[in-house]
Amino acid sequence: MSALAGKTVLDVDTNQSNRYCIRLNTPTGKEAYYFSTPIYNESSGKLVRRLFTETNGCYRFTGSRAVIRVYATHIDLSDREREARIRFVKPQSFRLKEGKLISDHLSIEPTMNGVCVSGVLDYLKMETTFRFEYQNTRISHNCLCFMESKFKPILVLSALYSEGPGDVQPLSIRYVEQARRQGSVFVQAENAACRRGAMEIDFYESKLLQDTTVSSVRSNENNAFGPVAFLGKSRFFGTQWLYCRLNPEIIRDLSRKVISQVKLFFPRIESSSVLLKAYSLPNRFCSFGSNWNNKIPVSDACDKVSIKNDYVCVDLTQKYVQRGQLNESFGFVLVPKTDGINGYHPIFTGDCYLSPPILTINYK
């Protein structure tokens, strides 16, 4: 956030209660930073501190709702009465380093409401036990959701990326149900040369961004809860785009303010030479039903896309501001700037809890 604000000392406005937002006082007015997922704990109202602490061999962290405990053999996640246990393939000897957990094979980092587990792919195979009822499972190539209802997950397990020679590459997730509320989850690299990877395990929270990737190779697949996008062209996805719009309920507290600028920042997983552009949409897309085969065609209007530090920035001012007021929109689609060129630009999307996108709004 300091990098986006361009300063190390921030004048924070503490007179606000939006769980997604930090507001700054500036010489010309105010600047709101909305994160895609909540950054304050629901019960205490305090800002989430993404650091593990240790007590008697148990490493503990509290997210926006969930409480996470890590032991040598497993991870326990709880959200009120709902509990999940993720058991490692082998016991780990963790050490605490700068709020993260490190072993010889794995690293565990707090997210906003869960954990990111990274390391050797053979150790990213885990046994799962869930102490809650769920309606069904929803799975795409990189996202496994245990659903409370048709459109709302309870728990989300996501494959982020694999690491090997060259760029970071796609990673897929698989689940084998052994009994009701019990199973095995593991990840697979699309490139056999990749030996390491990263995945997220999070209790679900509503998001600022409603988005989904669509891909020409997986032309019937919807990926509404997927946390990453490899925008461009690859053997695994073919051509991939990202459809996105803002959830107006999250930013409704600025509905009566005078707005001067709206920008959306997607964290880059790594740098890329593949340039991106954003097109407006003439119609509303369905974040739960859109795929490559039924995707909404783009319009002629184009939003400004740039790179700022480690972010892809989309200037949404013209789309979401009319006569100084926030306005609802059909959203936009983020695509490679040049069609047909091999390569991709990997970013985290609105469903990422490890590094959520940030919306900045300047107002008075």
C-alpha cells in the first residue's frame, strides 16, 4: 500500500468501519484503498496481522474470520462452528521466521483468511477432514470449493502456480473423496520440470471483485473462484482472458462523495513482456456461468492499462465515474494487447487471499 501511495508515512483516517478499506488523508482530499477481501477481523475490528505466533509447539494466526493453528502433522482451520483439518503427507519440523513457518520441504504463510502452503510438490499432497456440512463440491482446473449454496463456498482450496525453469507456470488441483467430508487433495504441475508450487486454503469471504477467467483450451470451464490468471497464450490454457467488475455493495459508503479517480491494481506474480489491454463490456457477464464459448464480446471502448511497481493498473475512472459520482458498470475484460503471441502475464485475481487486488478511489 505504501508503494501505491508513493510514501512511507501514511496519514490514516480512522473514522471508517468498512472491513475492506483503509482511507488516507491527502493534501487534495481523501484516498480510499479497498482490498478485494476483508482486511479487518470481523469480531475485533482490528487490522489482520499476517504473522504466526508460537505457543507450546502450536503456531497460531487469526484472519478476517478464521483461526488457523499449525502443528507438526497438520493444519487446523476454524470459522466459528466450522472446522477443517489438513494433514501433511509427512510430519514437518517448522521454525518461525518473520511470521512465516519454514521446514525443509514446506513454507506456510498467513493469508487474509487462511494459509498459503508452498514447497516441494510431493509434499503438497494432503489428507482432508471437514467438520461441517456442505451442499456439493465445485471444481475447476485450479480451484476446489466446498459449497454452502449454489453461488457461495464455505472453504476454498486453490492451486496458485508451479515453479521450475523459466517463468512461473500453471498448477492444477485434484481431489479424491474417500468418504463424506474426508478425502485427499493434491496438485499437479503442467510442466514435468517443475518441482515446487504454491496453494491456498481459505475460509470464504465475500469479495470486492466479481471475476472469472475464460480460456480457449478449456472452453466450457468457468473459474469464478480461481485466484490466479495467466493472461495471454499458453499450451495449457490456449488464450486466456479475465472478466471483472466491482461489487457495488462494498464501495457504497462513497456513493455520496465527489469522485475524481478510480484505479484497480492487480498484483503481478512475476514480471512479463506480454502487454495487456482492457475493453469495456456492452452487456453484463455472469461470473458463475461465463466461459470461452459463451463469453461476452468486447466493445470498442478501452480502459488505460499500465504497470506500476509490482501491479497491473487499470484506470476505471471513465467507466465508474459520471459527473463526479460513482456509477455501476458492466465491467471490463483484461486481455493480451497483441493477439496470437505466445507467452502470458501471470497475476493474482479478486479471489486471492494471499495478495488481493487493490482498488484506489480519490474523493472529497
